[in-house]
Amino acid sequence: MHHPNLNKPLFFLIKIMEKVVILGTGIAGLTAAIYAARANLNPLLISGPEDGGQLTLTSEVENFPGFPEGIMGPELVQICRKQAERFGARFKVDIATAFRQGQGQGQGKKGFELDLVGGEKVQTQSLIVATGASARWLGLPSEEKYKGRGVTTCAVCDGAFFKGQEVIVIGGGDSAMEEALFLTKFAKKVTVVHRRDTFRASKIMQERFFKNPQCQVIWNSVVEEILGDGKKVSAVKLKNVNTGKSTEFKCGGVFLAIGHIPNTSIFRGQLEMDEQGYLQADPWMHTNIAGVFAAGDVQDKRFRQAITAAGSGCMAAMEAEKYLAEKE
């Protein structure tokens, strides 16, 4: 009798239980991979929709220790990836769409299972979630054109490139105030553009902002278009939401501070998160489920720096190694 499974490749029949799977190939995931690989855990990294994470959207990184001349964001990602591969990390371009607990057979090894967009199911004894948080964008074609050429979502990363220039910050919350105040160290003038006539930022942040002579605000306005010479930003087109009137406003940089969205939707109802969807991890990167760890911007809405993401990736991998050793 013909057996239907005999023609199938063998890997469909034998499910390999991974020791550790890392979701995300940003700096947190890659650092976790370097540590997990050097611990002989043979980690599997699944890229997610933004391979390389937010660093691939920044141009020059000047604040990562060890690079006195600075380094391009995408290059830093590539170097870390090579380093992880050197120690045996494996990479898969795919996106996880579902997460389940208590999966896997044999020797009482209850692990976790992920569904991937490509149709595959991956089983693992431990999981490091380094899926990051995506910055909210305006969604304009001209914004896409000038990303990294004057349009940015991180004042700490890119502020120093705008010395003596006029810049705008879009937003009205604490992060918009923080970005604006930080930018006053470099920019000649910082204008916050807000679509309403009041900020939702905390009182203290507003006070600091209005006290600063370099800061000003344009109320009830939205950015309609970003203008430039094709190489860099030179102005924005602002539309007053009350009158519908459009005006041109000259500036060298556009900083978006309209929030981040943590990439955690597949863990909703299973992993503990705050009201914005950021994973709640303890200081050792443990989530509420034993064997699942969080690293990088997916659990950090305060610092959001490459170096802090790398540090948390290191911690998550070391804790995963410890967890696996104790399980055996």
C-alpha cells in the first residue's frame, strides 16, 4: 500500500524542537543571538516585517560605543549579524503570526509553538521576543522620500546633524516636548506643530517647553507635504485644520513624535503588557511566562537606544541559557 507521507521531505515528519527562537533581527535580537550562539544554543532568528529593525531606518549612529567616527545604522546591523552567524546563529526571513504555549512532544518537554506567514510551525523550548516598536509615521509619500534625509523619529539619534538649523517637531505629548527640548541644544529654532490647540503633555514638560526661548508652537495644524530638493528637506506644507488654509514653512528637519506601536499583537492575552501594548518584563528580562523573555524596544518605551536594546538582548539570552540548563 502506498503511504501518503513517503514522498514528503523528511522534515515534515520530524518536528525539530529548537532550543531558543529569537523573534526580531534588530540590535536586541542580534545581540541575544550572539550570546545564545556562543552558549551553543544554535538560535534561530525570525526576521519579522522590518529585517534589521529601526537601525536600518537611521542614517548615521554616532552614540554607539566603539565607533568614534560613527557608523551607518544598516552597517552596524550587518556587522552584528555576521558576528551572530560566525557562532552558529541561523536566520529565517518570515513573520510569526501566532504563539501557543505547551507545545512539543518527547521527554516531557513542553515548549512553545509559533505559526509563520510562510505556513511553517516552529517549536521551541524558549523564546526571546525582540520584535521592537514601530514608530508611527504620517503616511505621506513625500515623508517616505525624505526618511533619513531630514525626516526622522529620533532626536537623540539625529539631533546633532541639525546644528544651527530650524526644525519642526510633530506631536503634542511628553515625547514631543522631550524631543523639542533636546533639539534646542543643536537647532537654532524648534517649532512644534500640533493638530489641536492644547498639548496633552504633562504640566511640567509644557512649562519647560514654553519657558525655552528657542521653542515655539503652531497650533491646529497638520503637515500636508514635506518639501525638498530630492536630497534633503527644505520646508513643509502646513494646513490649518480650522481654516483649511495651507502655508509653507521653511525648515531643515522634521522630527516625528506621534508615538510608537510595540509589535506585540500575537501575544495579546498571553504575555503581560501595559495599556499601550509594551511587554512587561522584570529587570532580568523575564515575562510572566517561564521560558519567554523580552528584549529591546518591545519592552522599553523610555530609552529606546541601540545600546540599551543590545544590553537587554544580552540579558535575555543569558537568562534563556540559565532557564534551559535548569530545565535539563
